[in-house]
Amino acid sequence: MFDDVSVRVWILFAIAIAAYGPALYIFRYLTDTPLRRDITSDPKDYGWRSVAQFRRNFFILAGLISLSLFIFTPTADAFARSPSFWPLLIVLMGLWAASTIVSAFRKGRIQPIVRGVDWTFERKSQPKRFWAALLWNGTLGGLCISMGAIGVRDAPVQQEREKCHNYQDRFSAVEAIEACNALLKGANGRAQRSDILLARGNGHYDQKNYILAERDYAASANLDPESSAVWCNLGLVSTKLGNRSASIRHYGQAIKKDNKNGEAFLNRGLLFLDDGELDRAIADFTEAANLEPENATALANRGIAYVWKRDTQKALVDFQKVDAIDRSNVIVLHGRALLSLHGGNPHAAIEQLSAAIGHDPDDLWALRLRGDIYMNPSVIMLGRRRIRTECSRSTGG
């Protein structure tokens, strides 16, 4: 339930809690003064009022307000995303816990962390509970400071890991590759090196440097042959290099290592569809759709395969399923155009291809087929629709 709550909201919530005490004191100081006292009422104790205390609370409140404004700046946003953020926050919590100990020695009373202000122990009247609370706060503070310090120390390496794997595409491919190179220098163990090589291969792939990407993927697979993601990426880059038979083998390995790898089923099915192996393509598309029922690409391409098998009813069923997910799916528009051609209705095919081109002006398949129909309305295009998907960025097995 709280996963969707942003870090800013939590920080603002913490600032509001911290600001409550100073704000309440300032409000009370300004509204409850001896100058406004009703002389007919009993005398009031104004010993709590002092200029020094007012100034202290004023500066605390001003600082908290400034902090609440700062967290909406780009600098704060960048810091919140950095690996140092949470460790430093933990260190601050530890320092706050340590400050309660200093205050306890000075004032002779302490409030146990977690329990709060409703449970205060006096050193004179409750010495055992006082020292127990002191030990409790000190232990929590020490743990927070030590754990946060370790996190701060490891933050540069964590930053390099985030750049290297680049899961959220926050960094350029060049930055990702450089980070992976730095990590490889200190990497220990086959699994760790395999993970970094897979991530660096992704960077090379993004740069369209497919030879280097294939080299890194192959090295990663050699170190960790049980990783389904590595074999799936090898299949993808082999297709880019024109080695379709190797791609099919690699996707087969990916499926062997993980029979729930829907991307491998889908991409291998697309290769089978391109090669005219319609039954094998349908089998792979079916597996991909079973693993992910809302996978419009798998359903649409299975429909295309049924079109080429002249199984119109099954094709229409798949196209209707895709319509429920994505009515503008261009693969379905291609499939319906082919059905129209098979049915001897070139005018309908032209309308459907025009709709596909409207969604994607660079749709070369639709442009070529529509041109062929204009030249010869009885033409039936023998090409297959091919839409490839990226393999997962996951480096897991």
C-alpha cells in the first residue's frame, strides 16, 4: 500500500512531525503573553517563556521550512536518487538517537526511542528504567550510525552498479559501459563477472555495436551457462548479426534454462514465422501467450500465422483478443489486410494498411504491400510480419 508513496512525502511527513513542537512553542509565545493577561483571573506561570528559547525554536522552524522547499529542487532530487541518500538518512537517525543520550545526562530524564514522549524516565526516581532506556537508545544509535557508515562507504561502488546495469535507462550507454569496465577490475567470482558482462553487453547493444555485445554475452554465458537472460540476449544479438540459426539455438537454450521465459518463446516464434515454420511458430506464440495472457504481440503474430495457414476463424479469434487489449495494434491491421486479400477484397486491405501507416508512417511492410496492391489488386504478399521484442534487462538466471 505504501510502495507508491514517494520519498518526498515521507520526508515532508517527518519534517511536519519535527516542526510541530517548535511551531507550537512559537504560536504559544506570540499568543499567550503577560501583556494580554486578564488581570481579573488567577496569575499564570510564564516561566516557560524566554527570548532564547523563542529564537532557538524560530531558527529550527525556519530551517525545517527551508528543507521542505529544498527537497523539491533538482539538486535534492538527484541526491535522493543517489546511493548515499538512505545511508546518510540512517546515520542522521543514529546521531539523533545519540543526541537523546547527551540530553539525558544533562537533564536527568530520557524518553525511549519508539515509545516516545508518553514514556519518560527520571534518573532520580526511576534509575533502573532510566539506565535501561539510555542503553536502548545508545544501542539503536550505534547500530544506525555503523550501518549507515557502511552504506556511505559502499555508495560509490553502488553508484557504479546502478550505472552499469542502468535498469531505468537513467544513464547513457557510454556511461553504463564505463561503469561496467570499472566494476570488472574489482569483480570477484564467476557469477559477479557474468552479471557485469551481461550488463556491458546491453550497453554495447544499445550503441548498436552488435559484435562487441555478442562477445560480452558469450563471455557471460561461459561464466554462468545457467542464466536464461544471457542466452536470450545472445539470441537477440545473433539475429541482428544475421545468424538466424544461432538465434534459434540460443533461444532454445534460454527456454531450457527457464521454461517461463516468455520473451524467448516470442522471439523464437517470430523467427519460425519468418521461415514459414507455421506450426512451430504457433506453438511458441501459444507458450508466450499462456505465460502472459495480455501479450498482444504474441497473440497478434499467432493470428498472422493462422492467416497463412488459411485458418481464418482462429486468426479472427486472436485478432479480437488483441483488439480488447490494443485496438490500434499494427500487427492486427496487417493480419486483417492479409485476410482481406485472401478473401478477394483489395479495397478493404488498402484501408487496413492505410490505418497501419497512419499509426506508423515508417511501416515499410504496409507501404510496400499497399504499393503492390495499387499496381496489381490481385496480389497476395508472401512476406511475413516481423515484430521483435527486447530480451529482459534482468541479469538473473
